Amino acid sequence: MQLSRDNFTIALLSAEDQAGLPAGFNVQLLPWGDFRALDGRPAKLKHWTFNDVSAKDVLALFKSRKREMPFDYEHQTQLSASNGQPAPASGWVKDMVAIAGRGLFAAVEWTARAKAMIEAKEYRYVSPVINYGTEDGVIRRVAMGALTNDPGLVLGEVQLKADADGVDDEFPNQPTGDRSMDLLVSLCAALGLTAETTPDSCLVAVTALKAKADEVTAASSQIATLKANQFDTAKHVPVETHQAISTELATLKASISKAEQSSLIEELLKAGKLVPAQKAWAETQTVDSLKAFTKDAPALVPANTQSKGGEGAASLSQQQVAMKARAYQDDQEKIGNTVSVADAVAHVSGGKA
């Protein structure tokens, strides 16, 4: 069963109130039956309940304690961690008794200091700290008590006044009562809402704020990614510089290619695989095209042939051989024959008819 905890204030017993109680029982911790605090607690429940069932649990847990149950001043035991102040005891519970129709009573042995304050009416009320079922509100345990001056219950009536909340080490992390209300008020103030804002409205505001925080986190992540991948001028050059270098490189490549082409044409002319009449055509071809064209081609004229003025093919200059070969190709084309350059050169050079 899940338990929550709370505390409230009731008046110290007067002499008349102690009538019919065992000797030494001087504090009423709980009334009998169903009751609520004046501030509306318990939250989400109709009331707290102290009856025969809860009395058995409360007394059994009290008797199972390995140390006496303390009383302090103004719940300082629960506040000490936050305010750093000491939490001296005002008294110690020696025994408890539940009386049907009346409530839960305790025999408290006050310290000399507390007793003097009570006798001087510097303290007149007590505030027990309870644990109860979150579904039924039935009180299961009284953890401790405190002297206080904020009365919440007029004896004989079932009316309670809320007091300072606390957290017991046996039931941690169960904030309720005034501390929860204070937290809600503080949260509303932090969100710019009024103190009257309902918990549901506060939750809506917190949810919206969380959504915006998530958006900021996502944007920060994107910014970090962009910064990591931002343009590095040390690794890039301006577009104008790139274009200028590209143009210069293309010009250089063209010059090298032209020089290689010219050198190849000269070699082919010297080798007799090109005749001077073909030079203009050869200059329109790429180096690779020329190499492919002349790879297996025979020499059109003997290498280094010189015109010596004699008759016959041997005395013809390269230009004359080329001209005669071209004329022979034209004559053959007129009668429907296709003659290759090599065959035409061979014909006019005396190689074949």
C-alpha cells in the first residue's frame, strides 16, 4: 500500500480532557473517525480516517520502534536539512493508547525546557506527523510530533489546522500538505502565473516551457553542427582565382598538345607516311588520331627522297608523287574505282599498275 505523510495541529489536553485516560497520558495525537484540515487537505481524498483498523497499525508500528518517538519544536527535525538549524527534542513519547470514540493519546515526557515553556504558555499546541493510505486516507502511522503555536483543532470538534510539513527517513520522497502548496506557489511565480493558478494550468505552462526548451536545445545543436562544418577559407580559393588557374592550365595543355602534334607530323613526313600535301589535314587531327592513322600505314614515298631531275619515280619529289597519286585517285573514281592513298602512291611510283 502506498502511503503519504502529513501533519497538523491540535491543542494540548487540559485537565478536563485527561479525564478517563490512563495516568500520564497528556497529549491527544489524533481524533476518532473522519476529519479534514481547514486548508482542504488531504488532497484528492474526502478525509483522513482514524478507526479500529488504523489504530492497530499505528500502535503496532509504535511498539516496534527501536527508539523512543520524539517531539521537537516547530517540526525543526524536518526543516534542519534546509535551514541548517539544530533540532532539539521537546519531549519523548513513552506510550500510546487508542480510545474508541475519542482518538489516539500519548504519554509524553517533556524536557525541562519544554515543560517550562508549556507552563508559561509559550507553547500550547502539538502537531503530529502522520502517514496515511493515498487511496483511502486511513492513517497507518504517527511518525513524531512537535510543539507549535498554530492551533488547528478545538477539542470536541473535528477541525484541524495545517502545519509545517516534513519528511521522515522511513517514508522519504512523499511531499504533501503545506510544502506541496508552497512549491506550487513558487512554481507559479517562476512561470509568471498567479498564486491562484490551478495545478493543471501550471502543468500546461510547464509542458509548454519544456517544449520551448527542447526547441532551444535542438537549435543549439544545429548551430554547433553548422559551426563545425563552416566554410574554411584556408581550404578553399576564390572562384576568380580558380577560373584563372583553370584557363591557364587549359592553355598550357593546348600548347603542349600542339607541340606534340607538330613534332609527330614532322616525324611522319620524314618517315614518308605523310606527304606535304597532307600536312594541312594532319594539323586538324589530334595526336591520338594521327598515331592511329599511321600506325600500320606504309611509307607513301621513300624517306628523305630528293628530286634529282631524272625521269622515273625515283626522280620525283614528294610533292610531285602526292599530286600524281591524287590525280590517279580522281581518275579511278571517275570510272567507279576507289583507290587508297597507299595504292595510288605505289602506282605512280612504279610499284604497281
